[in-house]
Amino acid sequence: MNPAVPRFLPSDLAPAEYVIIGGGAVGCGAAYALAKAGHTDVLVIEKQSELCDVTSSQGAGLCGQVRSSAERTRLAMVSAKLFADLQAAGGPATPNWHAVGSLRLANTDERVAEFARLKAVCDEVGLQVELIDIARAKQLWPKLTFEGIRAVLWCPSDGYMDPRSVVRTYAHYSRELGVRFITDTAVEGIELRGGRVAAVRTSRGMVECQNVINAAGSHAYHVAKLVGLELPIVPVRHEYFVSVPMAGLNPELPVVRIPDIGLYVRADGQGLLVGGWEEQALSKNPTEFGLTDEPPLTADEAVLSDFARRLEPLIPGVCGVASSRVAKGWPTFTPDGRFIVGRSSRVPGFIMAAGCNAHGISGSPGLGQHLIEALFSDNPSPYVRSLSPDRFNEMKWDWPTVRQAAEKIYREYYGIGC
Ligand SMILES: Cc1cc2nc3c(=O)[nH]c(=O)nc-3n(C[C@H](O)[C@H](O)[C@H](O)COP(=O)(O)OP(=O)(O)OC[C@H]3O[C@@H](n4cnc5c(N)ncnc54)[C@H](O)[C@@H]3O)c2cc1C
């Protein structure tokens, strides 16, 4: 009998210039961005036995480019382009990108007016969108009644990906460039020498490093705390259901967003994926659970039934359809709704890549781009500077207030102008 192949080798813990804590979409996207920028002495440490096993695996995979500002639209275009390019490359790993387009539906006059503004932003940055009539929209999504819909904004280059495939693709290309990944290994401490990051202590031993990138998702607060930083990173529950197969669905149907009723919908195979933004958002205070605890999470049937009820006029019968799957997790929000990306000036060598405000998968290419700019540009843009963890250094804040702000951003995710 062959001796068992050791899963871990001492070389797994060899020193690295960058240690990334967390192997979700953000950590793996950061590794990919670093490697592409020529920084390949990178080790990603993930405590689960697989990459992408926590929040990222739960994502609906939506990647929408229509945003309320030119800056955010351009960034979302970076994401859609990367997913499309990686898909077109057809390598051994692809993000499973479905360039199905998206329909955004308006139920109110205010929303119709917002669509005109959104279109103007898209025109400014060269993103093709079109206001289409109901007859055309019905051709694109025959199962939808379009009852009460006053305007439809069509973005043909939008789409959806498979989050696990995205992470696998980042990992594949990063490995090819020399990035190392270890799983089943938890970071338990960060050692500072002379005030700067010098090593991480893991469940398997020490790793010497010059920089740590905190991409620990719902534990990003706790990892920052390991170096004495207190950052307002608030987990807020999010969930969706997928129905059993329904007639008239196929995976090539466009993604649908209905902001006035706070819902997103897409086909998931022959099933219907329905997610949304709750009026009573449920946040967690991260100081109430530890680095090694998982915040408890159960599917909230009342919330999911409410999503179906809101959708019923547009897809009659959806209320009575059984679910085949429920996805749920604790994506993190920040009180100003922005990512936290870049170096901490308080702890040299400590870098943040967290606080994704529920678009960490679709946002991971843009976040990677921000990270590279924040780390290596002599003159980062004002927007990238505004993402720095330092913005919370001087600000006075408390948990009740930042939780309220995070819940508001969650609730108003599809708000006019958001
Ligand atoms: C139901 C649902 C639907 C969503 N839909 C979308 C969508 O359509 N599009 C979109 O862009 N986003 C979506 N999101 C949000 C998206 O999932 C998150 O923004 C994204 O997954 C955050 O990625 P992450 O890498 O920061 O976190 P995670 O995927 O949670 O990764 C963090 C990793 O860090 C690891 N870790 C933590 N602590 C340690 C430690 N001490 N040592 C080692 N490893 C550690 C964890 O195990 C975890 O794997 C959705 C979220 C949910 C819950």
C-alpha cells in the first residue's frame, strides 16, 4: 500500500511577500490582480477545506453594470469585461459567464425618471443600454406579465456568472503565475515587529511575511482587530430561493431587476432564482462573535415568502411553487457603502480588502484594480483614496449608529440614485 501523500508540507508555510487571509471571491480576486500586476510571491490562506466555501459560494452571480455614477459604471464594466474575457479564453477554468443581458423594470414615475438619468450615465461612459417597449421586453422574457411596468431599461452586455467558477478561475490563473494557496488553515494571530507586519500565526505554524491582506469576509472585523484596528464592518443577512423547475424558463433569459419592489430574478437552469432586499434588514454586531465563531444563520421563510408575494403579479403562480434551494449568508456592509481597500497607515504592512456591500463577487475585478492602484500607484485617484481604511481613523463612531447605516444601505440597495 502506498504511504498516504501528506496534504501539508513544511514548504506550504514558506515566507511570502503577501499573505492574503481568506479564499473567497475577494481574496482570490486580489491574488489574481496581484499576480497579473507581477507580484507573485503571494500565499492565500483559507480556513475551510475548499476555497469559496463561505459567503461567495452563496452569491446569485449577478453582475450589473448600470450604476448611478460614471465612476461606478466604469468599474462595473471592468468586471463584466473580465468575466467575458475569461469565458472567451476558454481555458481549463472559466467563470461560467452567461452574457444574457439584463432588464430593469420601473413601476413608478420617479423610477422612470431615474432610468433616464441612468441612461445618460451609460451614454457618457459608452455602456450600451436602451429603453425598450413592453412588447420587446415580452419577447425577451415571455413568462413575465409586465403588469404595472412603466419603463424597461435593457443592458445587453450584463449577465451572470457562477461564483464558485469565478473563484476557481482566479485560483487557476494565479497558481499558473506562482501564487500559493493553502486550505484547512486558520489564521489565529498577526505578529508585528517594530510596529509593522512581520508574520501570521496559523493553526499549522508561523508564516513570515511583509504584508497581510485582510479578505476575511464576515470575519474581516476580527482580523483587523488582531492588529489593533477597529473597523465598522457589519455583516447583514441576505438570502434568496431557487424554485423547482418551472415551465418557460431557461438559463439564457436575461437577469431582471425590479427595484421598486426590491427584487432580482433570473433563471437558474429551469428553476427561478428570486432574491431581494428586506425592509427589516438583520445585521450582526461583529463584536458579539469571535474570530473562530460562525454567526448563526437560518433561512427566514417569512422573508422568502414575501419575495414570492411581491413577484406574484409579474409571475403568476410563483407563490405556490416549491423551492429546490435556499442560499444565505452574511455579506458585509460599511456605513458609507464603500469597499475598504488599501493600506492602513497605522499598521505598516496591513492591507484591507473587505466591506463589499453585497457585491463582492461581481465587484472583485474592480476591487482588485483598486487594490493595485492603492498599493503601487504614486498618485491614486481620489476615489481609490476614499476607500482607504484610514477614513475611519479619525471618525468617531459607535456600533448602533454604524449598524443602522449599514442596514439602511442594505434596505436601499435599489433606492433611487443608489
Ligand atoms: C444570498 C446572497 C446572494 C448574493 N448575491 C451576490 C451577487 O449576485 N453578486 C455579487 O457580487 N455578490 C453577491 N453576494 C455578496 C457576495 O457573496 C459577497 O460580497 C462576497 O462573497 C464577499 O466575498 P469575500 O471573499 O469577502 O467573503 P467570503 O466568501 O466569505 O470569503 C472570506 C473567506 O475568509 C475565510 N476566513 C475568515 N477568517 C479566516 C481566518 N482566520 N483564517 C483563514 N481564513 C479565514 C473564510 O473561511 C472565507 O472563505 C451575495 C451574498 C449572499 C449571501
